[in-house]
Amino acid sequence: MLKIILCDDDSFTLSMFSDLLGKAIDRLKLPAKLVCRASTAQELLHFITANPDTYLFFLDLDMGLASLNGLDIGQLIREKSPDSKIVYVTSHIERTLDILKSGVEPFGFIEKDYNQRLMLHEFSECLKKALKKQGAYSPCGHEEPSIELPIGIDETISIPISSITYVEALKTAAHNICYHTFDGSQITVRDTLRHALSLLGENFVQTHRSVIANRMYIIGTEHSQVKLSNGVSIACALGKLKEFRHFRQKQEVR
């Protein structure tokens, strides 16, 4: 499975490129998934520190007023995850030579464009190239742990547990909970959070009496809520805020 991280400080670009990557993966039926969409270097670095692995990164080169630009982030990625692949998505193609001299050793470059058809093609080609490089380019045929959810009489749906970001109890419908996935899908079932937690396993944690979250996607706290790596913020009990702030600080890059 090719795990992808996207980083751009512009929320519109982050959302659009995230959707395009999802379309490329679905259309080509690739063994790949987006696991983090970060708007800051800190969010990205926290995620890879908490979840050490090999990733394919799509990095914006110019991070606006941030203290770290894409080149700085690339160098930090090389220190923490030397085997990861880094692709720069940038309007500043003229800086290609600077990047090559930096020692980051990028896997490729994509010229940033808001023509969605063009960008979909660029992302598709890059994903295929990355999978071929690791000898894994073939339509999805792998199996990963999943959960069966009843959605009707004698009707169920199976979703990978790793795609679930959080589950919440619904205030508007008693004894109903809603599963949320990284791509924004929602599935409502008649169940309890306690039972869901027992099914999902130890990688899930209760952040609030009405919410359980996948530890993998937690990247810190923001405005008294827990922030997830797909940009969503979820409820957090006041008594647990310190725990999740501490969780972030323990993982943060020094």
C-alpha cells in the first residue's frame, strides 16, 4: 500500500489536490491512499513522527509566511524517513536547480496548475511511477482489516478500519452512531460507541463521551478540539485536552 501525504498552506489548493489524488487512485484502482493532508510543516512533521513509515509526499515549495518552506520540510523528511519519495508541486519551476542542489533528492516535480484535468493526469502518472518503483503497480487485490456495518435489512457494507478517522454518537438520533472516513464519507448505523470501540481495537481512543478517534490521524489540538490529519476537528472533553496536547508535544520534532 502506497501511503500519500499532501502538504500545501492554501486551503483551496489542499482540498482540490486531495480530491484529485482520490480520483486518480479510484480510477486506476491503485493500492494507495491519502493518509495526511497538512496545511503546515508542523502538522506534517507531527504525523510522520507519530506514524513512522515510508510515504509518497506531494509538497508545496512556497509555504507563504511559514518559517519552513518546502525545501526545509524536504530536508527534515529526509532525516526522519530517508526512503520516502518527495514530489514538489510548485509554480516555481525555475527553482528546480536549487532543490536538486539541496540534497533532498526529489522523486519528481509537478508544475502547479488549476486545470483539474491536467493535474489529474500529472498525479496519475506520478502515482503509477511510484508504485512501479516499489514493484507494487497492480490493481488493488490486497485485503486489510475491515468492519462490516449494517445499513439495512440483510444489507451490510464493509469498510477498511484504517480508513475510519472517527466515530460519533448522533444527538439527533438516539442509539445511532456515525462512522466518518478520511475522504469525508459518512455511514450511520444503530449501535453504541462502546460496542464500536470494542470492534475497532486499541488504535482508537475516546476523545469525548460522544466521539472516538483513530490515533493514527490525530495531529494535535486546536481551539479546544482535537485536529485530525484530514483537516477535520472533533470534540474533546476539557479534561482530556491536556492529554492530547501532551500527546502532540511528545511526538513533536525538536
